Amino acid sequence: MHEYRIREATAADVDGARAVMLDAVYRDFGTGYVPHWHADIIDPVPFYVTPPRHTLLVAVDERDGTVAATAALDSRGPAHPPNPRWLAERFPSGETAQLRRVYVRPGHRRRGLARQLVDGLLEFARADGGYRSVYLHTYPHSPGALGLWKTLGKAVCDEREEVPGGGNGVVHFEIPLTG
């Protein structure tokens, strides 16, 4: 049985967090590293660690000290384009806590780590006091993601059905800020 510690990432965790994130974009998404989309993965510190209203959480495997999962939050709402204009207006930057990079290594899945990390992000957002909504997007083919987000929030736009041509195939969610 593995035991994990959920915590804010330290400098010592950055390499492990980066590896979890890169593995996800290569293995789960099949996109590999795309600089325009993944600059925050290569150097997460200025995106999630340094800004006071942002955070990067990790789940550390207590057996060996490795990072088993990641989750991040920042104050950037969804951009238009590529997202629908109404979505960017509904979730404006500065007022929106966007959940990002919620990834769990395959050998550590089905243990509640993603949910625990998201709980930590929501606690962080509530403590900030300046966020009025919580937003995220996911790809339906990401292992376990759609099921998790449906239990935690409400889909506000399924591009596959609501955007001409299926958009980018993304499903957008709002998660209640109150707990």
C-alpha cells in the first residue's frame, strides 16, 4: 500500500512534477511537447510557484519520495481564441481560478490522488478570497478525467456537440468554489 503526501511543490519537486506532466502530454494526449501550449510544463516556477495567487501541488510517494501526481492553479481564464468568446467572458482572468495539469502517473491512479489534489486547489482558491469561479477544461480521451470532473462540477460547454466542427474536442467545466 502506497502512502502519499499532498503538498505545495518545493524546488526539489519541480523536476519530478515536470516529468509527470511531460509523460501525460506524450502518453495520454499523444501531442508531445508543444511550446505554445506547454511552456508552463518546462518551467513551472514562474507560472505556478512564484505568483502569489497561483500554486502547484504534488502528491509525493512516501516510499521513495517521487512525485506521483500534479495539480496547478492560476488566475488566467480561458483565452479567446481558441475558446468560444462567451466562455472567456464568463470566466475572466483575475477572477477565475483555472485548474491545470491535474495528472496522475498510471501506476498511482485509482487511489484518490486527483481528487485530493483538486480539494487542495479549491482550498487554496477559497483562501485567496479574490476568485469568484473555478474553471477547467479537459479532453474526453484523457484517462479518468471526464468521470472525475463530472463528479466535481458541471460541464458548461462540450465542444464536440456545441461548437461547429467539434471545436478542439474539449469539454469545459465549472467547479463550485464553495465547499
